[in-house]
Amino acid sequence: MSRHDFQIPVVFTHRIVFTRDAFAAGNAALAEILRDGGGRCAIACNESSTML
């Protein structure tokens, strides 16, 4: 048996989008991410107690 080791470089593109009210009907950001990203995304949410 012969063994061959290869290094295979892999490039990933990660898009980060900051938005408010991501699930609001008028916010198209989530729909665009799902459409452009092949239907996969991860969402991180936080609730700010700061009043602007």
C-alpha cells in the first residue's frame, strides 16, 4: 500500500450582516441572506435595554 498526503486549501466566505428587527415584515435582510447564502444562516440575537 502506498500513502500520499495532500494539502488542500479551502476558502470560505463569511458574510456578516448587522440589522435591527431582523424578523420584522419590512426588513428584507433575512430573506436576502437566505436567498444569497443557499438557504443557510446562523442568527445571533441580543436584547438591549438601552433606550435610544
